[in-house]
Amino acid sequence: MKLLSTLVVALGLVVAVVPFAAAQNAPSNFLNVLTITVHPGKVVDFENFARKVQEAGEEIGDPRTVQMFQGRLGGLTTQYLAVTLFNDWAEMDSWPTVPQMLVEA
Amino acid sequence: MVSIENTVGAFRPEFSGGSNAPALGQRYASVVTTEIDPAQVAAYELFQRSVKAAEDKAGVRRTRRTTANGPAFTYTAVFLYDSFAQRASVPGPPQLLTNEYGVERAQALMDGANRAVLSRTFAVIELRPDLSRTPN
């Protein structure tokens, strides 16, 4: 439980500093990648938390797309990459943080 | 949690055959990350442009970026596909360069690029739709 709390707080803090970017199907100028390496024994906890974050985004109507990838070959399989796109740095100014999303939801 | 790292990549259309946007629903992405010698940027980018030209003629779509925030002088190439069979059917840069420029010119381009490379990693990542979010 302590590890899970640490995981949640740590992810929340980091994502608060560098939140998810906007993503569209059209070409985008920039691609934001949040690479999260999870302790092998805490994969289920992390994935449950990641689902809650995405659900919160849907509930508050966050317009951004987040594509989550998981390492498959040639690297850590406990590594996750949250990939989002944006066109202009100014977009970052209006992005809610993960803690804000969770509180609002 | 072991670590969290954030990077921002800038799309480089002059090196890319596709758009910067990951195609929603593509299952896999092959990601080649290359760190180059800052003194060899010109040679490496000549290689990148040559590969892009060969890919365009062959109809191969790889997108390429350089780091905007994160490790400097790092180039990333991404190829998206739905199956490993599909991946295996697409030629890589050495074959494409040879097809387009002939053996000697292709080898010269690859030699120039290899001299520029400090390190390179190849990885395959898999989309997790259950952990992803697309606005309605």
C-alpha cells in the first residue's frame, strides 16, 4: 500500500509538471512522451491508476488524446509510454494536471 | 515505480515519409533511437534525407523527430504496423538506399551515418487501448 501511494504521488507530481499534450490525427509539430518505468511487482497497481487517470479525463471532458504504449521487444516490458501530440507550446498553458483532473472528476 | 522521464520530440518533415501523428489503432510501433556526435550532424542528416527520398519512392512511411526537450542530438524514427508479418515485409534503410542509389553510393551514405552514431537502440512498443484515451 505504501508503494502504491508512492507510485500515485510520484506520478501525480511529475505529470503535474509535464502534463499530457494535445493529440490529433493531423500532423503535429511536437510529440510529448512520458516514459514510466514500473517496478515489476507493481504493474497491476500502475495500470489501475492509469485507467483512473484516463477515466478522469473523460469525465471532465478533457479534449486531449493520450495513447499509452507498453514495451514489447528490445527494452523493459514494465515500461509505459504515454504519447500525446501538440502543435504549439502555448497549448501547455491550459492543460490540467493529473491531480487537478482527479480532483475535478 | 522505478522512474519517470519526459521528453518532447519535434517533428522533422524533411526526414519523414509520414505524419507525426501516431495512427490511432495501429498495434505496434518500432522505435529506433539514435544518439549522434554533434560534430557529425551534417553527415547524419544527409543520410536521413537520402533515406526519406528512398522511402518516398518505395512507399514506406517512417516518421522522424529530434529532441526538443530531453537528451540533445538524439534522432528518433518510428514505424507503425499492425502485425510482425507486416513489419517483416517492409525493407529497412540499407535495402532502400541500395535500391535507390546503388551499392557504392548507399554504402558511402551508411558509412557517413555510422561514423556519426554514438549509440542506437531498437525497440518495439505495443499500444494499450485499455489505458489510452480518445475524446469523443
